[in-house]
Amino acid sequence: MENTAWNNKKETVLYIIVPCYNEEQVLPVTSDSFLKELQQLIEKKKISSDSRIMYVNDGSTDKTWQIIKELSEKDSHFIGISQSRNRGHQNALLAGLMEAKDRCDVTITIDCDGQDSIEAMEEMIDAYDRGCEVVYGVRNARKTDSFFKRVTAQCFYRFIRLIGGDVIYNHADYRLISNRVLEEFANFGEVNLFLRGLIPLVGFESGTVYYERHERVAGRSHYSLGKMMGLAFDGITSLSIRPMRIISLIGLLVFFASLFGVIWIFVGALKGNTIAGWASMTIILCLLGGIQLLSIGVIGEYIGKIYLETKHRPRYIISERTYDRMD
Ligand code: UDP
Ligand code: MG
């Protein structure tokens, strides 16, 4: 399919995909700005009037789904799907992307809390019209993040790159993906989802758009330290096996070091000057014990992922839609 929005052959149908988990405080505030942006883009003839804002309710326990249903009754530009239970942000995004894939030319995924600046969408569409199949939204500052989040996030991106993962620095899940890329991405069947690392693997022409990250309009983040670490581990294990190689390398180094130690002790024993070195023994024991436990942990992490992948469980289950499904 050609990107022909500008020469009037075919208008681009855009689906804005917005995952929501317990966002009853946020939804009424940000839905207006989403709709305004969509209408502006339609007026400017950048997108077709068939474009939609698709909310993905990720098994919320508050009034989120009810609010989405009300929005869809009020304005036909709003539609929604609901997951049968909470499965996490990445799976909610996947559900939305796969649902939208056959209905539109291009998708933009964005959080519903107003943190990602909505105005960047126009630039993304422009980049798509210039031929980009994927456009990454990149934060140009992290002023609104806490010092802790800023530092941990930076370490994370650096580490992923170090182990060979292809991630865009300071890009989260605010991005445009064309349906051509989604078609190919649908063949990536993994359960261990880390979209910001997987989409670059699909390839195709890509671009970046810079934007300012704001504060949440209401409510609070669902990413606790534990969830953030979970995502980080998922990212690392889904993109690279280099940590296991590093372990093998450490094992090799320790092996050679101990070979040297054995010879040294043997020669010492032959000479008859063996020493009662409790401290050095204990240090070596602790060090080796530590390295071994860490190594088993890392290997276990990968085995755990293999275990989950072999089950082939569905990655999302849509239980309700605000529209009739067309297959
Ligand atoms: N979210 C989701 N399922 C979850 C957790 C979060 O769909 O289990 C959604 C949430 O509603 C929001 C987006 O994912 O639209 C990002 O979450 P949040 O703002 O809590 O994360 P942060 O911006 O702090 O990283
Ligand atoms: Mg947020």
C-alpha cells in the first residue's frame, strides 16, 4: 500500500490505540484532547474521517470500561475493546494493534494519562506520508521524572544496548506503526512481549519525532519498581542471550584462575610451606558462591521464559467490544 494521503488517492485511516487500566480519573480528561486532535487531523485532511480512537480496557476493576462504553455512544470516533482480565500494558497494546491491523492503514499507540504530548501525532503522520512505516516518539527531556526513575531508565537503555538489543534511547510505547509492519509483526508469536525492542526487529523505513513528556493528569503510575524490573528483565531476555555468554566467560576466567591457584598450592605443598589461610579461603568461597548463584539465577530466568513460550497460551483475550466485529 502506498502512502498517498497527500495526493488524494486514498486518505489514511488512523487508529489511535490507548491502553487503560483503572483510569477512571484520567479518561474523562484526556478523551477530549484525543478527540480534538483527531478532528483537527481530519479537518486538515491528513487522515480519513473513518479514523478512530480505540481504547483497550485492560481488565480494569473500576469504572473504566463503563466510561469507554459511554464515550463510544456519545461519539462514533470512540471505540473500545475489553480484555477478559488484566494482562499488563504490553499485552493490552498488542490486543489493540492486532484488532486494529485489518481496519486501518496506520496505528499510533499512546498512554491514556496525558503524559505523551498528543500534538506529536501530526508530525508522526507527516513522517508516515514521507514514507516512514514506523515512527518512534522520543522524549527530549525527562524533567517530570524523579531522579531515581531517570537514572534507572538510563542504565536500562545503556544495558540493553550493551547486550546487543536494538532499542531507541528514551523511546517508550508512543509510536506510529503502519499496517504493513503490523502484518509482519503478527508473525512474531512470542509471549514474552517487549514491544519497543521487537518493533525495530521487523525493520522497514523508520523515523523519530521528539516530544516533551508531561506529568500524569490524574491518578498514579501503575508501574511499581517490581513491574519496572519485570519489564526490564523481559526486555533483556527477549532481545539477547548475551548475559548467558557473559556467564560462560566468567566461568572460563574463574576456571583458569583456579587452575593457576591449584598449581601454586601444589608447588607450595611440595616445598612444605602451606599456610593456614582461613581468610583467603573464605573470600574465595563467598565469591564463587555468589557468582554461581547469580549465574543460576540468570540461566533460570531464560529457562522460565522458555517454559512460558512453550505453552503457547493466548497473549490476549478480548471479551467485549463496543462495536460488531467484522471478520
Ligand atoms: N496500563 C495497562 N495495563 C496495566 C498497567 C498499565 O493497560 O497493567 C496502561 C495505563 O492505563 C496507561 C499505560 O498503560 O495508559 C501506561 O501506564 P502508567 O502511566 O501507569 O505507566 P508510566 O507512564 O508511569 O510508565
Ligand atoms: Mg504514564
